[in-house]
Amino acid sequence: MRFLVLILLIFPKLLLAQELFIDSANKEYLYLGGKQDNKQSFMDLKTGAIDWIDNAKLEQMQQIGMLSPTEFWNKLTNNSIGFYASGYEPFWDAKITKNRLQFTNSKKENIAIKIDIKNSNVTYDFVAFFYSKNGVFGLIRNLDKESKCELNIDEPYSIYEIFINYNGKIFEGCAYLDKL
């Protein structure tokens, strides 16, 4: 048991995915990774609402913990939050929920998927693999905290990038978390 505790103290990111914060009013938040207009997206853990918190308030907040990849994904799906994604060359967009991929390229398709959630053994960051029975598969992963993914000025930039293999063609883009 001591060895396990020691390993977790030395390598905490091996089992952890996303940060939990508390503000001065003891309100708890889950960091969602979206950024826009000097604000960042957080989920209020009590209500499930998405709050955009400005940098001044964020500096007053304290990190109180981290969720595992599975705990993170469960909090999102239990509060009707999913990934929205887009890319171009050619233009496409997608919505990824607990068990569905809505993919639009030349036509809109609603595809049943399974999702495997984990931390990368290489970067130790959140990774979601999804796949369908008809050969559509993809990857969503978060970038390091200093990087951002931004393609469309109408969408927030975020820490998530996405790759989708659809009918043998790879679609690359950015993803962000929002209410479904």
C-alpha cells in the first residue's frame, strides 16, 4: 500500500484527468478547458451549469483535486455535456455524446459508438477513443495546458484536439465541451 501511495505522489497524472476548483464562496467547479474573451469554461458541480469565469476570479480560486478520466467523463455525461468538434479541408463538424457521434461532412450521419476513456501513457493527458461497428473511429485528446486548439472564431478555443477516421479519410480538428 505504501508503494502505491508513493507512486501516486511521484506520478499523480498517471490516474488523473481534470482539475477541480473551489472559489471564495466554497462553490466547486470542474475545469472544462474552453477559453474565450479572457474567460475559461467550468462546470458548476452543484448545478451542472457551465460558467465562464474571468481570469481575475480564476486567480482567486484554488485547485482542490483532480478527477480520473472515467470520473471526468461520467460527470460530463451525467450533466448533459458533450464534445462539439469541427475542422476544415474539407469543412466538417461533429457532436460526441456518451454513445453517439453525429458527424456532418457532405451529409449528416448519426452513428452509434463506444468510447474508451484513459490517460495517455505518453503524455499523461486525457484521451478518449471512440469507434463504431461500421468502421468509424476517432481520438479526442487534451493538449498540454500551454497549448490551445482554435479553428473557428465563433467557437471557443480549447485544450482538446480531435481526429476522426470516416470512410478511410482522416478528419482533424478542434473540440470543446458544452451542453448538449
